[in-house]
Amino acid sequence: MSYYVVKKMGPKIPAEGIEMRVISGEKMTMVFFHVEPGAEIPEHSHPHEQMGTVLKGSIELTIDKDKRIVNQGDAYHVRSNVVHSGRCLGSASEVLEVFSPPREDYLQEA
Amino acid sequence: MSYYVVKKMGPKIPAEGIEMRVISGEKMTMVFFHVEPGAEIPEHSHPHEQMGTVLKGSIELTIDKDKRIVNQGDAYHVRSNVVHSGRCLGSASEVLEVFSPPREDYLQEA
């Protein structure tokens, strides 16, 4: 499939307050996250390189112990195996992230 | 660098009516495009897999002869070596695209 109407895709719920809609490729995985206030991703790392941007709202990220607020339109880059965490502060937010190589653990039926 | 304020990044101008701001990784390249009405990317292909989403406005895309309007929030996937083209119709639009492997031709100084 080449085209996706993201809002019509069924979400996965990886943690409380978080919805994800996944587009799986051969070399990368694109994920649209909806995150509710207070939702949190604890510290973790993975061999996949990760890039992201905030589509709506803002999130607090900590990448390699550097904590920042990432606002709508801003972007971030998590290198392979770097420890990172995130949480949603004031209002529900939308975040897009891309991973390479693909996240096999995120595979989703269309 | 882990964090980017995209609007403060200097743009490259790859074609008339198009600005791009590039974040380069090891396994992928993320590009924020600003496209003016009428701006056009003619048919082309590349070995890099490509995924994208429209951040603002809408664009007309043709992927493997399948022409669609992609609206804000929608996404698309161009597989390796698939012919595609695009143009901006009514109003200035913002598009995010990610490529893997990295686009060596898009390398940009910070």
C-alpha cells in the first residue's frame, strides 16, 4: 500500500494513555503516536536509530540525560542504543517517530 | 546533536518554491519541506525507501502511476526504486519525509 489515512487506521495501545498507528517498511517503521497528559515512556534503549517530531502539543524528552521540552514543529534524533525517555505534560499531544531498521515488535496488520 | 528547532535551521532550496531542512542520521535522513503553490517535483526514483506525511496543507502525489491528494495528517510510502512525483496545489504546504538509507545528496551542515 502506498497511501494511508492515518486517522482511519486502528490503533495499538502500547501503554496507558498512548495510541500508536504504524506504517511498516523494509528499511524503516513510521509511527504516529497520540499521547495523553501524564502518559510516560520510561528509560529504555534499542539498536534502532530513531528520529521524531511533535505534530501537535509538546512532550518532555530526555535523550542521553539531556532533558528538554520539544514543541510542535521541533525534532529530535536518538542514536542507536542511546538511553531515552519521554512524557506528555500539559495537553494531549501527537508525535511522529521513525525507526531504522524496522521495529519488528511494532508490526501491525493493515 | 539530539534536538532541533526546525524553523531556526537554514533551508536549502532544491527547486523553485521548495525549501528543505535536513536532519542527517546514520541509517536515515529526515527532511522538512516547505512547498509553495505550483511547486513541482517531476517523476523520479531512487534506491532509498521513502515515507512521508503532510504537516500542513495538502499535496498531489503520484506513486507508481497512482495519483492522490494527500491531506494534512495523511501518510505515504514509496518503496525502493518506485517512480513518483508530486506537486503543491492550492496553498503553501509543509511536508515531512524520511529516507533510508540516508540521502547522501542531502547532507547539510548544521
